[in-house]
Amino acid sequence: MGYRNPATRREQQRRNIRRKAGRLQAADFFNVLTGRELLEVTEAYLPAHRERLFPPTETLSMFLKQVLDEDGSCQKAVNGWAARRAMEGMSVQSVGTGGYCKARGRLPVDMVMGLARHVGDQLNRQAPPDWLWQGRTVKLVDGTGISMPDTPENQSCYPQPSSQAEGVGFPLARLTGVICLSTGAVLDAAMGPSSGKHNSELGLFRGLLGALSAGDVLLADALYGNFWTIATLQAAGVDALCEQHGSRNTDFRRGQWLGPREHLVHWPKPKTRPEWMSRAEYAAFPDQITVREVKVHGYILVTTLLDHRKVPKAELSQLYARRWNVELDLRNIKTTLGMDVLSCLTPQMVKKQLWVYLLAYNLIRLLMAQAAQYAGLHPRQLSFKHTVQISIAWLSQPKLTGAEHQMLRLIAQLRVGNRPGRIEPRARKRRPKSYPWLKVPRAEARRQLRLHGHLLAA
């Protein structure tokens, strides 16, 4: 029987959440989302819903475990749910996946996005002073590509590259993210097609400026070393440090000399207005900006950290070397968690699955930050994969008093080595199995097999 008063219904939902959180015997992500710090945020995003077998928070918890599991199938998620209900003395009518899949479809993407951003923001804001750089927050930005199943719906929203023949390639999306250097948490992200107007990495980044605050320092690669990006950051009170773009000529004989291969120089505003910029926006940019250019270890850095006494050249080089962390973080998200190829069949579910991955990633980073504080370490000293493995193993264990401290202690035991200058080939020694490439649509391949018993030569 439904409640006529929406406020009464929502209060009943909140009581149900707190009751279920107290009843659970496993330290799973439901407990994290309904913990003291995140309970109010979770409730704020919680939609009005009927009491079902798979309410939104339960569905999200199962979705999170699903993306962390090597066997990320819906059947595995439902099997785990059914086993837990049976252990708690509750009835299990069916282990069919239909109800869970419908519940995933009802799960509001705004709820997942809001929780992921909130966890990342809290990690960033609560970082101790000794995790910062000169007392300032440093943020990383980079982009990557995400593949997904070849369905007509995904192809219409995220078309495959034009270099691939129809039916052979896969839909491809572009992802740009802002990441906290201290904790590794994703602060915000934007997703779009891999090509097209406003869908470049820089175009997506322009929609993420809200993740930056005055006083921050942004580390980025050479793509961001352009007048428009640096001027925009300066206007927001954000300093930038990036590599010099290859199209720009650097002459250290010009500008204000600061030292060997180091000077201040003025960049004039380009006379050509970009297509994505309105005339009013173009007019609002300053006629020139002042940047500092330095040459270290064979490459040129560009920064708005202009005081060479406060931030010497060597310190700039050391800070920029930490930009590599964003590559490691993206590798952790795509390879360790398995987000390089999404599994959902529609653009709406692809977006939702992406943000569930980012929420799971931030929750792992939350555990790492807690373990680092517990052990007096820096989060970057801890192993992300080890934390994932410990967390997954912990999900199946009974909840014991004080067990959380034991988990944090185990997470902090394994530390990553400091290997500066490490070089590894991007190559594999073990050869793949010698299956031929599928160069026609799968439906056409099936037709050929029915007619001829084998695929025709391309």
C-alpha cells in the first residue's frame, strides 16, 4: 500500500535504508554508501520508489560489485544476491536476471554521477597538508578512448572511427577526466563521441572547469599548452604546468631572462578566432598573457608559476614528472577495473556503467586514503590493484567488530616501489591464438557459416 504523503513515503524509505544497512553481515559497498559520511548524500539523490526486491541502493551496490568482479555478468551479481538472502533466512523466488536488469535501468544516472563526484570532492578537500604540493592542490587532466558493444544504438551516439569498415569496428567514445594528484580520486569527467565538433579532448575539458578552484595547479600534457586554455585558467586563478606544444617556437634569447634556458615571455592573443568560440568570448580574452618557459632534460615546460625563486626550475621538473600519475590512474580504471570495453548495449546504460566504474574507482581510492592515514603513508605509496583484491575478498567475509581496521592494515602493507625513469616496451612476448580477423558484420558471418560451413575469403 503506497503512502499518499510524499514526505512520509521518503521518511519510510530512509528508515528502510538504515535498517538494511544495520542488518547486513558483509562489509560491502552498501555499507560504504550508507555510512555516516555518505548516507545523507545517498538519500538526497535517492528517487521515490516502491519497495522492491532491488531498491536503488541495493541495485547500485550490486552494480558496483559487478564492475569490480572479473566475471562481470548480471547472472553472477544475482547469484551473489540470492546466496546472501538465503544466508539471512530470506526467501529467494528466482535467480533470473530480468528483475535486476530492469532495476539497473531505473537507477538514476544523476545519483551515480552525484555520488562519484561527491566522494572525489571529499577526498580532495580532506587531503592532509603533507599530501599537498607547497600547500596547494594539484590536479591532473587527460583523455582516453572507451570502446563498447557494436549495437545500432551505440553506433548512432558514438560512431566508430571512419577508418574502420562498417560492421567491422566498434563504437568509440572519448573520455576526459580531472583527477586529484594527492589521492588519485576522479573529481569530474566528461564523455562524448570520439570525433566531431566540441567533442575533442579540449572541448570536453572546457565543460570540466567547475572541477578546478582558485589556487589549484593543473598538470597537463602538451595538448593543453595553448593560449586559450592557459588564459582561461589564469582568469579562474588556476596555475598551469604543461609541456610546450610542438607547433610553438621557443626562443630563449627573447623575453625576460631568468637563468639558462629560462625566461618570461608574452604570448599574444591569436588573431584567428576558433570555431567553437563566440565573438563576445573572443573579445573578452586579454590581448596577451605572461608565461614562464624553461628547458629541462631536453624538453620545454610552460607554466604560469612565474616566480623562479619560489619554484625553481628543478622543482618544476619534479612536479611535472608526477603528471605520469594520470596515465597510471587511467590504466587502473581501464585495465585493472576493466573499463576499457564497456558491456552495455544502449548509450543510456553505457553512460551509467561508466559512472558506476568511476564511483567504484573513487570508493577504492577512499579505502586507500583511509589506509594511508592509518599507516602514516601517502596514498600514492599504496597499490591500487592490491586494494581492489583485498576489497573483493572482504566482501565475502562475515562482518566482525574492528574488522575495518584490519582491512586498512592489510591494504597499507603492500607498497608500490619508487622506480624513477622506468622504461618498459609496449609489446607482448606471448603470441595470440591464430584465429582470423572478423572483417564482416557478425550477422553476415553467421549467414556464410550456414551456407558454406566456413567464412569466405575477404
